[in-house]
Amino acid sequence: MAPVSEQPILKVWRLHPRGVRVAPADPTLGGNAPVSARQYCGPYIHANSAGFYVYSPVDLDLSYDPDRTFPWDWTFHGDEYTDEDVDIVAAMPLNHPSFRKEFIKRRPKLFLSGDDNEPLHTAQLWTGCIFETAPGWSLLVRSPINRNLHAPFRIQEAILEADWNLYDIWLNLEFIRFGVETQIRRDGEPIAHLLPLPRTSYDQWRLQDKLITPGDDDAQRVFDAWIDYNWEKFHSRADGLKEQRTYARRRKRLRDRVGDL
């Protein structure tokens, strides 16, 4: 297994010039994150700012209702997904001994599942992109963190081992509310979230489950840290109010000791 790169970078290789737009995640959630959470809740901020947003490549109204004769209803607005990828791919030199130019043909870019198709009630949207991560890094694909929660679909989660599996990616939009139209826009809400994570974060971990008990030095260490944090957050102020800045102050002290986090 390749070691985790010290300078990770996500490379987006475009098979289509107008495939999905990828941008860094926004800790403010487009300005909609609660002010108090943005100021005091480190875990919330870290989750919101992690990774990259994926935006739709097309402007599309889409709904699913299994009670309709044909369950899908969709309308494209403006330019649909063109076939520019065919010319782009055909222009590349072919170094494969068996693959031929005539294999490169127009491909569907939006696939709507039927009764006998898997996955059910799921729209599959082509990103038009190959994602490449640094050695040892993968990509978790999921719905946007704390955003677009009103959408009638969720992104089927997957882990892409994109450091070695260089292949174009589809997004599976699994509808969980039926008969509700969603308006998917290029300049609207992100539809998916890419979270880089080292492969060791899921490939090598094991579980240890223990009760906090006296006489266990490791348990005492955790208990002492918990009590200390509890005291600073809820009991350290003379006015008896909760100390909202506990997390931020402690993280700054740690950063000052060990460098940037």
C-alpha cells in the first residue's frame, strides 16, 4: 500500500469541458450557518469546511413518483449535457493494444432507473470527470454536509480509491421523497460532497470498547481530560455562564504547541 502523501491534492481531469464544477467547501454554508455555531463550535466548522463541493453540470428539474405511469418527470433548462466529450476523448493518442477509435461513441449522461433497474428510484448523473488523489488517499462521496437538507434525494455514499482507480465518476441521486420536484442548478446548491481521507482511516482501524473504571490508567487519562474540559466550559466563569470559547482556546493552545492543525 502506498504511503500517505504529505502534500495531498485533488486533481480533476475533465473528459467533458462542462462537467461538474468542483470548489472548496464553505464553512459558512453559503452564509446560512448559525452565527453562534460559526463562532464557537469547532466540530461544526471543521465538518462544513472539509473537502470539496460538487455542483450540477446541468440545469434540471427532476422528480420521482412510483405511482406515475412513468415514475420520472424531468425538464432541462438552457443547454443540456452536450457530447463534447466524444471529440475530446477521440483526440487523445491511444496507447492501449486493443482499444480502437470506433469504440468511442456518444454516451448517455443522465440515467433514470426503472422498475427492474438497480439502484431503484435513483437518477445517475455523469460528472464528466476523473478524480485523482495523492498516494494513499481516497475520496468519500456523500451528500453536502449540513447543506441542501431539503432536497428530496440523497447521494449514495461511496469511497473512491482515486489514487489508483482512475475512472470517470457518476453520482447516484437516490430519491427518498416522492412526487417532490427538485430544482438542480449549476449555480445553485451543491449536490454532492467529496471528502479526502487517508486509506488507513478506514482500511486498518480496529475497535476497542471499554467502560471507564478506577484502576485503569488509560481510562483515568480520558476521564481527567473530560473533567478538565467540563470544568472550563461549564464552571470556570465567575458569573456562572457557559464558556463558549473553550474549544477555540484549547485548539489554539494545541496549535501553538505543535504547529498548524
